[in-house]
Amino acid sequence: MEDERKNGAYGTPQKYDPTFKGPIYNRGCTDIICCVFLLLAIVGYVAVGIIAWTHGDPRKVIYPTDSRGEFCGQKGTKNENKPYLFYFNIVKCASPLVLLEFQCPTPQICVEKCPDRYLTYLNARSSRDFEYYKQFCVPGFKNNKGVAEVLQDGDCPAVLIPSKPLARRCFPAIHAYKGVLMVGNETTYEDGHGSRKNITDLVEGAKKANGVLEARQLAMRIFEDYTVSWYWIIIGLVIAMAMSLLFIILLRFLAGIMVWVMIIMVILVLGYGIFHCYMEYSRLRGEAGSDVSLVDLGFQTDFRVYLHLRQTWLAFMIILSILEVIIILLLIFLRKRILIAIALIKEASRAVGYVMCSLLYPLVTFFLLCLCIAYWASTAVFLSTSNEAVYKIFDDSPCPFTAKTCNPETFPSSNESRQCPNARCQFAFYGGESGYHRALLGLQIFNAFMFFWLANFVLALGQVTLAGAFASYYWALRKPDDLPAFPLFSAFGRALRYHTGSLAFGALILAIVQIIRVILEYLDQRLKAAENKFAKCLMTCLKCCFWCLEKFIKFLNRNAYIMIAIYGTNFCTSARNAFFLLMRNIIRVAVLDKVTDFLFLLGKLLIVGSVGILAFFFFTHRIRIVQDTAPPLNYYWVPILTVIVGSYLIAHGFFSVYGMCVDTLFLCFLEDLERNDGSAERPYFMSSTLKKLLNKTNKKAAES
């Protein structure tokens, strides 16, 4: 392998060039065709958004719809004061899919409140409760028909059942009382105003929707937790940002010490986690119900239940112990390479110190990504709600026209209505038969593809900008005197002016792979119910292959962008040169690149672990000073997980600047070794720290 590298199997090493002083300023535009394609795609994306916003109506997602296709609780409509949807016969809504798609074959009306008592139409008609009962009949109902005619025409429900609102819909309040499944509360059946009813059919219909209802209830409770804890979550994220910034500043001046402190702190944090899990495991010994297994318990929406099981803490303790052992073993085997990586991190700290505004650039990337996400999400919602209301014929008795589309305005006088007197033309779902509606799936795929393309373009722009700024630092012979003014802004301008096409090309390749992965995930979900083992195996292999391909393309793109920032070549040439350069120095790549990534990962874990532990003690009311300040929560893990994920993203944003700096300096270091030999005529551009690192490496190589 070494001979192949020397003989040029991986390209020709760079030659000495006395005029080369870093990023080339006299450069031309690259990959212009791909730039034109990107602009045309953006124009088409805007057109799709305009069409979606013209046809879409997000209210279809937020508000339930009655049998006439009118929204419940929407301001400016006649149902403004009626926010809940009431089903005449919930038994017919047996499928959870029915509840989600509003296709329940029973009349539905908007009501102010869900029924709170048991009443039949027959009993209520001749009692003082009839005025209460009438509010659950169709709008405009007049008591001028017989009982049988009213029920046959679907003007009023046959029975009212005590219900509770969930997701703006009225569902029966079913519970057990003295071993009997009942509806409402026990006083309804004990005080003489009602009677026990056989609700087998009702229970069967509601049971099938139980999974969907529990999921919605869980979502509502999580939303409630966010409403009372959002400001504390923001405070936690601010603390994470302050810790990340402090860590970066300390890394600038105390890189070596900070790296070792970071390693020790991560080991201590994991050790404390193991100790805490062991103490909880020991505390629960002997408590009733603590020995129940997780498998027997099943899925519970209240996650606090799991914390009362010994098996939960045992699992946590095992996981943390495995992580602790892995990290300690890696430190033992990589101790010499860590010393080399620390030298590279020190150099990166100096580069970041001279280009301090680079630490703020992730905010620009974050803002642009938020724009991409917001446009994609809003377009997806408008596309999914741009269908038209479809009305179908429903009839409990046999009718040849059942499930056929109809027009509610002309249906009473239609031939179908005359042949099927009991048939009703009511709202079924949102859909359409036009060319636009048939193209909705393709538009959604195009929307997702453009999101991936633009998001990858934004990330590529950030990488090229940072690479150009840090390359300017490395190739300055006298640091920082030869460093150009405003290197970050200069690199940003060069990237947009000359290399928009190259960035779009790299982002396009990655977006194609990512959209294929999304399609494979969709197909995998559809094939889960299938029994074809070959298809499942093939799908698993394809998913694995494309995952590996995506990782490789990201790695190649990242190094190609560094070459683009330095030399201004097109994407393919830059990717080839970067790949060959890395292959000619594959040993150094294995030694330095991955070790620094490991150290940065430990830094992220330290920040996330510290903030996560602080959030855990705060939201579980274990900090006495602020014990009464923490808000009451349904699930305290909701803000804790949010703070942990947010802290990781913040720490990743800061460390991504360091990671890009290390990768850029590393490639420049490899090129410097090929271009120059350290003599007075061909001096190295590297700093004294890297020269010492090089001398130590050469000395060890000569001894071996």
C-alpha cells in the first residue's frame, strides 16, 4: 500500500509553488449548469408553495368537521361557539382510521359541550330534559315529526351517553364500577334517573379506537407540560449555550488541560449515573410491585410507572456501565494518539481565536435551516389539506348507491334519494379527482426532495465558508500578521459568488440518496405486514447500503468543500483531489481525524450530561433552594429530554466549528508536507506546535 501511494496510485502529490499563499482569490465560477438547475428548482418550489397555499386549508388539521363539512369552533363561522364534534352513534366508528379520517358513517354535529348524562330520545321527548336533548340534534331541528320518523331521518341521536372531550371530539366516558363496565358515573345508575344498559357494542367500538385515543391524550399532556415549563426549558438551553461558549473559550487558552479535564469529567459523570442507578435499584428492593418485569408491564403512557421498577434502574445501570468501560478502554489504547490529537486541537483553538466570529456562524446556518424547515412544513400542511370535501351516500339498510359520491344540495331530489328513502348524503373525507389532486403525492415527494436539497446546500455553504476562513489562517506564513482582514466574510462571499453551482451539486447528490432512504423507509412500513421474508431481507440490505452510502458521501463532500474553498476548483475535481490526498496519508487520517472526533464527542457528552443532571434534579423537585419553583408536570421527562436534546444541538453547533477547523487544518497540513520540506527555500506554513508534532512523528518512524 505504501508503495502504491509513492508511485502515484492515488494521484500525484502537490508540487512546490512559490506563488501559493493560501485560498486562491483569482478564481472563476464552477458547475454553472447545476447552479442554473438549482435556481429553476427553487422557482418551481415557490410555484408549488403558491399553489398549495391557494388550495390548502390548515383548518382541516386543527378543527374537526361535521357531516356538512363545516368546521367546529372556527372563528367567523356559525359553529364558532361549538368547538366539539358529537357522533350520533359512536359504535359505527369502530376503526381508529375512521376517527382520523372523519369517515364515520353516522351523523356528526358541532356542539358547545359534550353530553354529561344518559338520556334516550323516547324518554327525553316527554320530559323537561328535552330542551337539553335538542342541542344534540341537527341544526334547525323542529319537533314536528314522530319518534320513528325523527330517528329514521337522522335528525336526533337515539341515545345520549355521558362523554368527555378528547382532541375536540366527544367520546364515551367508559369505566368499571363494581366489576361492571359502565358509562358515566355510578350515581347516574343508582339514583333512579337511569338504568344499567348493555354496552357491549359500545365498548367494542370504542376499544378499537383506544390506541389512537391514548396517543392523542399523551400528546395533549405533553403539550400541557410544554406550556408550563417552556421558560424553564429556555433557561436550561441558555445554560447549555453559556457552558458551550465557556468551554470553547477555555479550550482556546487551556486546550491540553481542558481535554484531560473533559475526559475525567465524562468518566465521573457516568460513574455518578451508575451509582445513582444502583442506589435506586437497592431502594426499591422489597417494595410491592417493584419486581414486575418490563415485558409484563407493557407500554404505559405515564412513564413514571417505569421508575418504580427495579428492572428499569438495572437496565440503566448496565447501559451506563458498558459506556464507562468502552470509554476507559478507548482511552487506554488511544492514549498516545490522544496526545497527538491534543496538539491539533491546540492549533485549531488558535485559529478559532483569531477568527472568533466563526463561533457565531452556526447561528446563520441555524436561521437558514429554520427557514427551510418552516417552508417545507407549511407547504406539506397546505398540500395535505388542499383536497376538496367529498360527500358520499350512507344508508344502514341495503342500498345499491351506498358509498357513491353525491351532492348534498341536490341529493334530496335525486333518483338515489327516491330509491333509498333512508339514505343520507353526508361529508365523508377530503379528496378529489382532478389532475391536481392526483398529483398531490408527487408534489409531496418534490417538497421533501427540495427540503433535503436546500438544507444540504445551507450546510455546504457553512462548511465552505468556515473552511475558507481557517485555510486563510493556516496558509498565513506569519500568523496572525499575514491573516487577511475579515477572512470569514471573504470566504462567504467567494462561496456564493463563484461556487453556488458546486455546493448545489454536492447537496444534490446527498439529497438524492436521502430521498431514496425516505422512500425505502416508507416501503418498509408498508411491507411490515407482509410475510415475504425475501422482500424484508432485501429491504434491510438496501437500507443498510444507502445508509453507508450517505455517510460516505457526507465525508467526501466535507473534504471536497475544503478543496473548493482553497483552490476554487469544481466539485468533482475537488472531491477527487481530497480523496486522493487522504488516501496518500491514510495512516495519519486514521490516527488524528477519528481521535479528535472522539474527543469532541466527549465534550458534547460532558455539556449534555451536566445540563441533563441539573434539569433532572430541578424538574423532580430535588433542589431544595428552588424546590417550590419547578412547575407541576404530567411527565417530568418531557422538559428533561427537551433540554438534553436542545443542549446536544447547541453543543454540536459550537463543536462543529471546531470540527471543521480541525478537518481544514488537517488537509492543509497534509498538503503542506507535500508542497514544502521545511527548508529556508521551501518553509512549512504550519505553526511551531505542528512542527514539533511532525518532528516527534518522524523520529518515532525512524526509530521503528
